[in-house]
Amino acid sequence: MTALTEIKGFQAFQNAMDHEIREASEGFVRIGYLLKVARDTEILNESGFKSVTEFASSRYGLTADTVSYTHLRAHETTLHL
């Protein structure tokens, strides 16, 4: 994680927020892509997990709804923009 410097003034604050929101949004879509890879390929075969939701729940505490309807849908939506 990059350390935040002292922010002086509204414009610097707004620029920092814009940057972080952009990074978070891109990361959210990338997570969706990685979960799609896990769902649509055999990449989890050697892991012992039976599904992408089992993997995401065990490793990251994500619920099935979060995996399916939040991350995967975010990735799939960006494909159609």
C-alpha cells in the first residue's frame, strides 16, 4: 500500500480521492476477472477446492453472492461497455 502524504487543500484531497476510487474500481473488476478464470477453467483442480465460491469463501471470506453477483457481474458488465 502506498503511503498517503499530508493533503493540503480541497483540490489535493479531491485528486487523491479520485485516484483511490479509480484504483479501487479497477481492482474490483480485476478481481471479477480472476474469479471468472477460476470459475470457467480448471485452474482450481490442483487446489482441492470444488468451486470458485468455496475457494473465495475459504481464502477471503467472500460470500457466494459477493462472488457471483458483485465481482463477476462487475467484470462481465465492463465487457459490454
